[in-house]
Amino acid sequence: MKILFALVKKEFLQIMRDPSSIIIAFILPLISVFIYMYGLNLDSPRITMGIKNDNPTPETSTLVKSFGHSKYINSISTDNMKEIEKDIMRSKIRGAVVIPNDFSTKLERGKSADLLIIADGSETNTANYVQNYAMQISNLWLKTSKYKNAMAKQVIEQNSRFWYNPDLDSHHFILPGSIAITMTLIGILLTSLVIAREWERGTMEALLSTSVKPIHIVLSKYIPYFILGMLSLLFNVFLCVVCFNIPFRGNYFVLILVSGLFLFASLGIGLMISTKLKNQFLASLMSIGLGFLPALMMSGFLFPIRSMPLFFRIFTLILPPRHYVTFIESEFMAGSILPIVYVNAIYLSVLGFILFMAVLKNTSLRLEK
């Protein structure tokens, strides 16, 4: 224990003297949270649309005004179809609604009337917004107009309820998910450099000349960075809950416990990289390739896993961030759901133990050629 305590103390002194560790643990989360909060927004945007009314009647004029009163649409009225085409080509507008000249006539006769909706398909999400906004506004207008008898055949009235995220605010799951990305970077990037740095600086040779054992070296790398990572977790949670008012409906003890298991597994991945490469530059590149990119692209944080091909859906099962993102988003928005907590905690525990044993086995106490 004296040897282990001395090595852990040495690691803490190195962390305090190395500003890059503090930057990665605390400044990087601060920057990333601000970027995800103010720079990344998956909510419905305000879209500029052109409105062309070929059937100028008092009723259709109220329809045109309905588009102008919507908080999601910035409407521009025009009478020239070629101008609409040019504006869409120049991305000045993202879509257009054309009211044909027989629109009110068909509605008065109780027939279905056509409404032309044009959307810029070069951006698929925006095109879907244009279509959905136009349909919702026209349906709401029809219910309150004198043509509401045209809705007589509609026997189903929709009443929507949004569970867990009533305001449909994308930041309520983006910021908790960003904690998983940050914890992955801290766990893998920091520890992927520590052993490689020892070899490059020559301090590993001096360490191997003492009576240390592999378990001492491995634990002396795990313990300080585990504590640093958990402090970074608390800092991230403080930013989300207190500074940005992200609702937290789970249990803080469960959050810390499962986050500790995830960090334990991430530290194992980073130390495996460090023991194999023994070069800080290569280790940092490998940690980004094995840690940051999979966590960002294949964890379900930004892109739904269900939309991926079968091979990649299966491949995500071996990625720790995939399980942690599922857990932490559920913990923030829905609370502590026991099946989700148990499954992900068991997986992270098993993976963390396997990686710990692999790191211990690959930690050599002799100089290699």
C-alpha cells in the first residue's frame, strides 16, 4: 500500500503540474457544453416560405395571414412563380405554398381542394418541416373557416401528448448526451497518454528499476484519473442542471454509480492504447479514432441507432458510449428506469473488468527492443 500510495501521489503531482490534464477535464467540458447549448439545435427552425395566392378571396386571404402569424414561418407573398423558383434556387426561401385559382370553388362544393406545397429537397429535414408546417396550418385554418363542412368526413380528432420532454426542447437530451462524449474523451484521451508519456520521458525505466509490480502501475494510473473524471462529471452535471436548467428526474446516486462504471471502462480502453503504442502522438490519434468518433457517431447521441444498417446496429452493442448515452438520457428525462439501469450497469461492469485484466496483463516490467 505504501508503494501504491507513493505512485498515486506521483500521478496527482504530474496532473497538477500538467495544464493539459486540467484543460481536458474542466475547460473542455465547459466549451463543449456551451457549443451544444448555443451552437447545436435540433428543434424546429423558423423557415422562410413564399406564398402565392391565385384565388384572392376573403377566405383565402385569411389562409395567407395564417402563414404569416405562425411563429415557425416567415412568409413572403408573391405573384410570380418564376420569382419563387429563383428564390428557392438561391436558398432565399426554403419552400412555397401555391393556392390554385379553383381552391375556394371546390371547397364551397364540398370537394377536396388541392394546395401545392413546394419544398427544397436539397435539405431533407427542412423539406419535411416545410411540408408539415404547411399541412398543419392549412388544416387549422380549414377547421375555423366557413368551409369546415369539408372536414365532415374526418372522424378522428388528434390529441397529442409528449411524454418526458413536453416542450420538445432538443437541449434536454443533447446536453445529457454531451456528458457521455466528454466522459469518453476524458477517460480515453487522458489515460491513452500517461504510460506512453512515461516511456517517452524515460521515467518508466527509472520506475521499473524499483520494486513495483504491474498491479501497482495499473492502479496508480486508474485511481487519479478516475477521481479526476468523476470530478469532471459533477462539474458537467452542475452546468446542465444549475446553469442551463436541464430537468433531472433520476437519482443522483444511480447517476454517479453507473457513470463510475462507464468511466472505469473508458479508462481501460485508454490504458490499453497507451500500453500498446508507447507513443503519445499515435496514442492520441488512436484514442480519437476509437473513442471520440464512435461516441459521437454511433452511440445514438445525434443519429438514431435504429436507422443504421443491421451490421452497425450490432456493432454498437460493444461500444460503451452507446450504453451510457441510453442510460444518461433516460436518467435525465424519464428518471431511474430499473431495467435500463441494470442492463447497462452490468454490461459496463463486465467490460470494465475485462479491460482492467487486459491492461494488467499487457503491462510489462521489462524493457523491450
